[in-house]
Amino acid sequence: MKAFDVGELVLLAALWGASFLFMRLGVHEFGPLVLAAVRVGLASVLLIPLLASRGQLGMLREHWKGLLIVGALNSAIPFVLFSFAALSITAGLSSIVNATTPLWTAVVAFVWLRQGLTRWRVLGLVIGFAGVAFLAWDKASFKPGADHAGFWAMVACLGATLCYGLAANATKRYLSGASPLAVATGSQFAAALLLAVPAASFWPAQIPGALAWSSALGLAVLCTAVAYILYFRLMSRVGPTNAVSVTFLIPLFAILWGALFLQEAVTAQMMAGGAIVLVGIALALGLVGPRVR
């Protein structure tokens, strides 16, 4: 990759890493469902005029069924789940579990699209999920009266990454004819429609403060609208394999932002578990291991 592409990749990782910080700052006042709805709603407001300026609004109508599916799986459901997790676990821990998205993508592609898996990639899947189990081990307690909030937060993160894996394969199957910007815009708009009524029902009685609104705005503008544009630009210039390497950088930034702004502790277990997960991802993506001619 060229230096400019590497710079954009690092910027994208910094933005997506910051999303876990913003969720931690905003979720306690908005609630998980409302925060997710505000995020996708504001992102849609920013992306739709951009799509219109390129004369591609017709793609939303042409591909509405696929966009509805991808909007649910890639934004609506996972954003709610990650926001729920932000109530109980740190930004760094959430981001490490988020890094398992390529593992779920490979599993779903194998089950749904019948894409083969080499023995090295299967080993990568086992190692990656073992890393998550290692991280979640101290969150699970079977003692009477124990607080299971951390455990269910980890389960929510895994559910979100499973949705991302389903969304990646659904995009490939149903939206191959749509432009990347149309997919980004349409999926956010579809997610906003899906979350509108539930969010209205759970709107907080007390108006969220300036910090919470600033966090929601940061999620919508920086971590969703701008980040999607950067991601799809990278996909077109350097290819999906290089673009997906952002997965390795996001936890580093999420841990950094959490430590700087929330004074979140960085534990030895987090570092060890994160390393195990990243080794598994590298094997599952075929970035390390024997090369097949």
C-alpha cells in the first residue's frame, strides 16, 4: 500500500476505535436502543445528500430489500448490542471482541455460501474464539446472586459480530449491483427506519446532556458517515484483504482512547486475550501460514 493509503487506514482505525469511547460516554443517558437510533438517523441525514449529489438515489429503491436486510444486520442490531455492552464493559474489551468479525464472516461464508476453509483457517477460527473465551472467563460466575452484567455484555458483543459476519455475506449475495456509497447510505437509512418506533417508545424521560449529545454526534458523523466513506474508498483502492487489516488496529485505538479519556485499566488478561484473538484472525484470513499456489 502507498503511504497515503496507510494513513487513511490508520485514520479509519482511530475513528472506529473511538466509537467504543463515544458509546461509553452516551449510552447511560440515551439507553442502548435510542443511542443506536440517533446514530444511524444522523448518519443518514449526512449520507443521503451525498448520494443524491452523485445521482445514485435510485439505487435505494432498486435494492431496497437487500438494503433492509443489511441495514438490520450491519447497523441496527449490532449498534444496539454494542451500546448495551458499553453499559458494563470497557471500550477496549468491546473492541477486542469486535475484532472477531472476520472469524464470523468466514464461518457464515462456509455454512451459507459453501466457501471452503483450509485447515490453517479452521485453526485460526479455533484460536480466535478461544481468545474470546479466555477474555470472557472471569465475566462468568455461577455463584448465587453474582452479577452477570459483564458476561451478558460479552455475549452481546459476540452477537453483534455474528451480525456483521452475516451482513458481509448478505452484502455480497444481495447487493453486488449497488455502489459502495449506496450500500453505506441505504443500510444506515434502513436501520434508522427499523429503530425509529422502538426508539420513540424508549426515549429517555430526562433530556440527555451536552456530553451525551456530543458523543452521539461523534458516533454519527465521524464513526459512521466519514468512516464508511473512508472504508469503501480503501476497498476500491487497495482491495478487501488490505482494507480488512483495519481489524488489527481498532482495538489498539479503542484501548488508547479508553485509557486516556475514561481512565480504563489495561489488564494483562486483556492484552493476552487480544493477542490470541489477533493471531486467530491472521490465520483465518490467510495472512500467515502456508501459502497455497
